[in-house]
Amino acid sequence: MTRDIRQDIEHWVRPEIRALSAYHVPDPGDCIKLDAMENPYRWPDALVNAWLERLRAVPLNRYPDPSARHLQERLRVAMQVPQDMAILLGNGSDELIQMIVQTVATPGRVILAPEPTFVMYRMIAQVLGLNFAGVPLKADFALNLDAMLEAIEQHQPAVVFLAYPNNPTGNLFDAAAVRRIIAEAPGLVIVDEAYAAFASDSFMGVLGEYPNLLVLRTVSKMGLAGLRLGLLAGPPAWLNEIDKTRLPYNINVLTQASAEFALEHRDVLDAQTAQIRADRATLQAALMALPGLTVYPSEANFILFRTPAGQADALFAGLRERGILIKNLAGAGGPLAECLRVTVGTPKENAAFLAALGGLLAA
Ligand SMILES: *Cc1c(COP(=O)(O)O)cnc(C)c1O
């Protein structure tokens, strides 16, 4: 064994992969987990028992229905996908983002998004050997429409991703600006509505008005993050092409059965998301009452805030020591300098977070 593994890696691993660092998820330990936009609520015991009863009948020895037709039809109703639009399911919307980019991936092509935004657009583009163009948002995190249109003209992107509402900033972009971008873009525009359950607007009803518009949804943020299930809706001609990149049986039998069951009990999930929306307003007001914070408006289940200069890392670490895990975005600097992001938890979790943060700010 004299062969040097590092030399082999240098030789064989694609340079763009070597340059990446893997997507890092911290170990929460026993912390109150307010870092990942999860719904904090579980189901009532009776519902858990009914779900387990349903799973009893699932044949684990058989491959799943390859296109999950029953689940698709339930999701079409639940997410109000127009009848003449097609649906494609993914193992999380992350997988659908990967499939979309794979469909158009040729070296030299460009994927474009405003920044800061969801990091997977850039990461997947880079993994697949495409170029990524990030267009800075304005200081208040609104779209810079002129800069977007200029970048679209310059780069002729194969795909534009717009998170609506945006992560990690929490705001909805101006709908008229989004429409301009869809109209001007030479390729696909993906409106990523991961936080639709918490937002006051959607492009789902706009599908069909533009041949290049696709809408992305997920069940993760509405309370089923563990299932890994995302949905892409759009014109059948586009989705037929993207479907060719899908690995067979990507939605496993447990996810299909569990998601169908959950959607039959939609009222439970809806009550939970309504509770989270109400608690978001309470949390927002309480954060604004703390000294020195800039709190950004949110149409999602998290709130972004800016700490006094030079304090973000210490506040994040102090919260962690007190058993509360949020997301520190300050490391990236730039427009997110001094920014932290907190997911809306249960009233009790939010109160613990506020008490700890208030204590740290007063210290
Ligand atoms: C969380 C998130 C996703 C990923 O959702 P999964 O379905 O869990 O893969 C996609 N887009 C945005 C903007 C997100 O914040």
C-alpha cells in the first residue's frame, strides 16, 4: 500500500467537487431546535396510531408505484395545481432542483438566482459543472429588477431560481417584478414556494400563463420534513423532459403511504401552520422590542434579524450554551453580516429563545 490516496483524489475527483465543502448540518444534541424551519408539532396519539395501522398494510417487499399516482392526485387537490398542469415528485424539493439542473446541464451554461438565497441552487449548479450567477438583492432584500434583467440579458441563463418567499431573508419578492423576469428569461424560471403554507401569495395559479414557468413545492416546512417529498408543477411538455432524469422509484412506499395519510388529515397540518403563523407575529413583535436588533418582515416560518455590530457570533454561541440552536448566517458576511435566523417554534420554545436572547443582549 504505497499508493498515495491524495494523489488519486487530485487526479480523479472533478476540480469543482474538490472545491466544494459538503452541506454541513450541526448536531443539535438536546438543544431546542430552531435552526431548520421544521414544524415543531407532532401528531395527536390517536392520529399516530391510525397512521401506524395504515403502514401495517404497506408491502415492503414490492417496489413503490413508480409515479405515485394516488399521492399525485391528493397533492394536486391539496396544493391547488391547475388541472392542465403536470406534476413531478421528488425525494424532497432538493432532488427536483437537481433534476431540473440535470435536464439543462451542458458545460458553460448558467444558472441564475438573486442572492442571498437558498444555497442549494448554487451548490447543485456547481456539482453538475454549470456556472452560477448570483445577482445581489437590494439592502432591504427586495429584488433588484434592473440588475436581474441585465444579468439575464448578459448570461442567458438556462434556469432562474426565485424562492418565493425567499430563504434566508423571509420576504416575498414583488410579484410584478417576478412576472417581468419570467417574461424576459430565455430559459426556465422556477418559483420555489417551499414556504407556501406561511405566505400570502403564490404563483401556482399563474401556471399556464407563461410557457417557461414551473412552481416548486415541498411538504417539509408544513410539517413533514422527515418524509422527504417535493412537488414540481408545470406544463406537461417540460415535465416530461425533466422526468427522464428521475431515478426509478424515487418516492419510497413509506413516504407514499404516509404522505397520503397526512393529506387525508390535512386539518391537523393546517391547524399547526396557522398556529405557527400567529406565533410568528408574536415572536416578531417581541424581537422588535429587544434593544439593537433589526428585524426583517417574514412570510415564512422563520425570522431573520441583524444584531448590533460584532455581536452575532457571540449571541449565537451564547444561545447554544443555553440550549437553543438557531442559524448563524453572519459567517458569509456581505449582506448577511451580523444576521441570525430563528425558526418559529412552539410558544414555549419561542419564549425560552427570547428570554435567553434578551439576557445576552442585556449582559
Ligand atoms: C427548505 C427549502 C427547500 C428544500 O426543501 P426539501 O423539500 O426539504 O428538500 C427548497 N427551497 C427552499 C427555498 C427551502 O428553504
